Amino acid sequence: MRVLLTDETIEIRLSRWQKVLGLMRDIRVQRKDLSDVRLVAEPVREAMGTGMKVGLRLPWLYYVARTIKLDQAFIVSRRFPALSFVVENDGSLRRVMVSTPEAEQLVRALNGLISD
């Protein structure tokens, strides 16, 4: 999985196995449609508290899943913190959370605290 940030978009490119087992595809969102960008220190704990999900779920370890309503996507691991953001104006997807070693830098870049 890779997170790509440009001046206009954020893209989460999933590996083939994440797409298959997580029952989802790559996520691409316009930066202008992002809000509530934040760092989540314990992303698996937060993902576990969001209700029923479809996809790969290994409680307390790893999630590549979406909520039943398909409005939230989780690609999270207990190994790394996560970038979390709310999506506006993009169909049914309302929230994305993704674990990455670069989560803190991505949050700062998306909140305009550092340049990309």
C-alpha cells in the first residue's frame, strides 16, 4: 500500500491482496474535499469501534475493510499510527483511515503545516 499526495489529490494505492481480501479498490480524493484531517495513535482500536465491517478483519492486529454502509474505509495496522480524514462531496465514502509510517508528515502536509 502506498499513499501519494499531490497538490490536488490524495491517493491510496492498495496492493492486489489488500484489494481482494479487503473487498475494495484504490481510493482517490480531491484535497479540496478533505476535512477533519488528524493523526490516530491507535487506529485498530478506533476501527474496531465503528460497527460491522466487510473485508479482512484481524481484531487488534490489522483491518482492510469498509463499513457495511460502505461509508468508511480502514486500512490500518497496530504497527503504525494512521492518517484519518473526512471526505465531502464524493459519493458514499465519508471517512478514510490508513496506517503508514508517514502518517504524521501527511497530516501536517494536509493541514498546511508543511509543504508537500
